[in-house]
Amino acid sequence: MIEWRDSGGSEALDTLSRDLAAVDNASHPVDLVGLRESCADLAAHVEAAELQDPIPDETANNSWKLALKHFAASATACSDGAVSDSQDNFDLMASEMDIGIRHLTAVSDRTSELCYG
């Protein structure tokens, strides 16, 4: 687990957290240009994370895959909403993001538990 964390896992967690903060900032108040940019960044970083080696802990890896799945869905809904200014897309974006955040928190907690005791 320490090897995964130190070979890009921790950086991926931090990058996704920054992306989520950028999406949140562009959402309040709604900045359609900012949402297009921040959601495109989130989608790109999710794709990059999906190409990384799996987390060696099965529990953490399952949460990681679910977090990435929901963040990808959130980024798509966000991008669609930023183009169409559709509240339905923004609602889906928020819902998927909330689910992804719960799974990302589980990964972070499990990583801390296994790496730091």
C-alpha cells in the first residue's frame, strides 16, 4: 500500500481533490466557462487514474474504482450541463459527485489506516 501511495497514488488522490474543489468553486455561483474547464480537467484526471496500477488492497481498490466511475459520470453530466445550462445535468453532476466523494474518502481513510496505522 505504501508503494502504491508513493508511486502516484497519493498524487492522484490530491489531484482529484483539487479538481473537485475547482468544480465546486465554479458551481457557486454558476460559472459555465469555469465548469467546462474544471469538469474537463476532472474527466482527464479520472482517465489518467484509471490507467494506473490497481491499489494492492482489495477494499481500497474497490472503493477507488467506484469513486472513479462516479467522478467520470459527474464530469460528463457537468460538461453537458455547462453547455446546455441544464439543471437536470447539474443535479446528476452533484449526485454522482457526492457518491464519488464518499468512495474517495473511503480510499483515503483506508490508505491512512494501512500506511500510518
